[in-house]
Amino acid sequence: MIKKWRFTYLAFFALVLLSGCSEYQKVLKDSDVKKKYDMAEKLYNDGDYKRAIRIYEQIVPQYVGKPQGERLQFFYADSYYQSEDYYLAAYQFERFTKSYPRSDKAEEAAFMGAKSQYLTSPRYSLEQGETQKAIDRLQVFINTHSESEYLTEANKMMEDLRGKLEKKAFEIAKQYNRISDYNASIKSFEIFFENFPGSLYKEDAMFYDYLAHYNLAINSVYNKKKERIENAKQAYNALKSEYPESQYISRSDKMNSDLDRAAKELEELLEKYTVNN
């Protein structure tokens, strides 16, 4: 009996589903714009955003300049957002703000467009073009909506995005050191300190900057060794001054002893050369 009831229920459910699909397909092909409008509204309210999008694609252009156009354009953009298609959501929300700058929804649309752009940002290890676009868009929102209810969330997203760029810059500078491109590492850390003076990674960055200077000095050609040793010792002193209790201090002190020894050997070599000539 239970199995029979279950079969009947499933059959009824399938019938309802097929009926709904049939109605949707019929409206999708129908030339009646009002029917499409009503169907899109129903699908949106039911959370069936992907099917709603297909109808919005057909009718939004037909309502441009009409009273319903503003409402449709916003729901169209939001349907992309709810479907997690953030690239198109960002684009459609931007279209809305340009088409309806005086709308009651203009501020929300500007924020949602910036948030959609934020959600396209990849993890820090990947190329960060989309992250920079999101930062630019959020900055525009923050500048133009300084009293917005969305300001706290916008600032939090901005902080997160800048954190990605900071982490990316730090890891790139470290990577140059790993592959023994010490000049590139030093230059990258120089830019890093300029761009992120209060970085969470500052202690680590100062040590790896020192490490790059150290490796460059120790492996240097004769005629550049003295200057590079001096530069490395400056990096060491800067680290020790900024972080006297640094987790890297023991290793840094040993490296500094190596530099002192290399400087002494260089001085002795220079004296020997002077005497022989």
C-alpha cells in the first residue's frame, strides 16, 4: 500500500513538473510580451532565476523607456547575481545605474554591481586583474555613497581585496629569492614596502629582503662585493631595529657574521693585492 501511494505521489509530482515546463516553453515561444512579463515575475519570485533570465533576455529591451523597464532591469541583474553569474551581474547592475541614475534602487544597484565584481576576484596566487577592477569599482561606490548603509560591507570587501594584492606582492618577491634572482627580489620588496607600509607581512618581508641582499652579497663578483655587503648589513640593521625580538633574529645574526667574515676576507685580499703591486 505504501509503495503504491509513493508511486502515485511521484507520478503526480512528475506531471506537475512537466506541466510547468510545458507552460514555460509555451510562454518562451509566445509573442505576447505581457505573458512573458508575468512568467518572468513568477519565476523570479519562486527563485527560479536561470529560467527567469531567459525570459528577461527577451523582454527587457522591449520595456526600455517604459515604467516597467526599471523594475525589469533590476530583477534581470539580480537574477544573474542569484544564479552566481557574477560577471554578468556586475555588467547588468552597471547598465541599470547608467540607465536609471535617479532610481530608488540606484544605490543598491551600484553596491550590488561592486559586490558582484568583488566576487569575480580569484585567489591571490592567480592573476589579479579582476581584483583591481573590483577595487576600482568599490572605491567609486565608497566615494559617491559616503553615507550608505552598505558602506561597512564595502570597506570590508575593499580590505579583503587589498589583502590579496598585498599577499600576491609579498609572495612574488619571495619567489624571486627562491629562484636566485636576488636583484629582482630586492626591487620587488622595495616596491612592496612603498605600497604596503603597514603590512601584516612586514617582519617577514624585511627578513626576506635582507636574505636577498645577503645572497647577492655572498655570491657577488669581486668588484661589487663591498657595496653589496654594506647594503646587506643595512638591511640587517633595519630588521634588527624594527623587530629586535624577531623570530628571524638568530638566523639573521648568523648571516651577519658571514657578512663580517666575507668583508674581512675581501679586505685582506685587497691589502694583499695592494702590497703585491
